Amino acid sequence: MRNYELMYIVKPTLDEEARKAVIEKSHAILTDNGGTIENINEWGLRELAYEIEDFKKGHYVVTTFASEETAVNEFNRLTRINKDVLRHMIVRLDEKI
């Protein structure tokens, strides 16, 4: 298993209950595919560097997890379809330069 850091931005127009459901569903994708979540850090509502789909703010979530590549691929596939997530990025932490 490799260690990863995931950052994604949820639409700011969602109410708290819907936002939590999106976050839980996103993390369930990882755990259902054999990943283990180590840390979840919700940064809250922040300004975006540039507008995305006419949004100037977004709810940021940073998660560290360990998994195989299949969980990462499945997360990428399903998150691209999810209209409530504006952007996401996964970075492998154990890569050395």
C-alpha cells in the first residue's frame, strides 16, 4: 500500500447535511476499495484562486490515506462524474525525488 494525500473542493452552495454526505461518500469510495483513511482535515469555506463554474469560493477537504492504485483510480473515475465536487487532486506522499 502507498500513502496519498487527497484534496478536493466541494461546491459552496450545498447545505451542511449535503456537504457531509458528499464527503462521506467520497471517503467511502476509498475504504470500499481497500484503502484506509488516516486523517481528514476540513479547511472549510475558502476563496478559490480562480473561478470554477462561476464559483468564487469552495469548501476544501484534505485527506491522507493509504491504498492500492485501484482505489485511487476508482476515486478519480467517480469524482469526475460527481457534480458536487468542483476539483480534486491526489498526490502520492512516499515518492522521493
